Amino acid sequence: MKPTIRARIRDGDRDAFGELFDEYARAIHHHAYRLTGDWSTAEDVVSLTFLEAWRLRERVDSDESAGPLRAWLYGVATNVARNVRRAARRHASAMARLPKPQPVPDHADEVVATIDERERLSMVRDAVARLRKHEREVLTLCVWSGFGYTEAAQALGVPVGTVRSRLSRARKRLEKLVAAGRVRPLAEPAEEKREPVARPGQTRGDRTNAVRFAQETPR
């Protein structure tokens, strides 16, 4: 019998890990951006997520009944994003204690046109940023990444009831903005038995570099 991708990844199969990267790298990048609010930081989270996934590959349950593999990977990404945000706060705190530099006039602000869609996305990002960490995490999984309650609970390592209550609180905190017309209503969570949607991977060069980086890391 041909081994499953779970079993191959657990055994350190490089090709299987490459397939994992191809299938989920872009989705993980979007998930990381929703958690951090910064594209550059999200790229760092993607690299660290697959590095950490390679390091933790022996913890993958090879039994297919353990649930979708993406739940495990999103769980790794969420933990990585937490650590990155924590490090960013420490850095910001240290920088705040330094003497402030003299302001330099930025004439670009005078010529940059405001785009309505960009404004709306900025409002959404700012609103989500005001949520508590756990509410923001469950919102990004259930609303934007299409996770059902059970899969989100598996990714976050919490009971399904906790996912429901956190999502409910997050929605209530955003209702005032929706009612004011500043952001659009959020979609409902995915059905529990929804099949993962196929997502295009990143470029071959990106994958090769990331996989090579993970493979060369000592276990």
C-alpha cells in the first residue's frame, strides 16, 4: 500500500514536504497576514512555520483518521505568529525608549491618492487588530480560512465550545462597525464537512529555498 502524505512527512520524505509547501504556503501567508497585519511579517511567519513543521514532523499522526493535515499546519502557523508578535512588541518597546529622531518631511503623502478599497481594508484590519488575541485567531480561521468549528478547535488546541464562544464575542465586537457601514458583514464559518479548497502554490523557486532551508536544519 502506498504510504499517505502524513506518513511520508512523518518519515522525513522531502518530496512530501515539498507537496505540503506547494499546497498550503499561500494560504498560510494569508492567515499570517490576518494575524499580524503586515505582509512582510507574514512572509517571515510562512518561512518559520515550515521550518517549525519540518522540525516537528515526527509529531504528525500518520493515521488519516486524525483529521485534516492542514489543521496541524495552521496550528503551527498560529503559534509562530504569536511568537513573532510577541518579539515585535518587545522590539517596539525597546525602540520607544530610544531618543526620537528629528522628523523628516515626507512629500509623498501630499501626492498619494486615497483608494476606497484600500480604505475599507484598512478599516477592517484596524477593527480586527482591536480584538483580543484569541478572538482574532479564531476569526481568521473560521471566517477567512474557511475552517469549521471542529477543525479550528483542532488547530488551536481548544474545545469546540471555546471556538464558538470566541467567535461569537469577536462578531459582537465588530457589529457596531458593520452597522455604521464601515466594514462589510463577515461570512459564516464553513460547514463541518467541507472539503479543503485547492489553492495554487507559490513559485518553484520559493518552495525549493524553503524546503532546502528546513531540510538543512539540524534535528
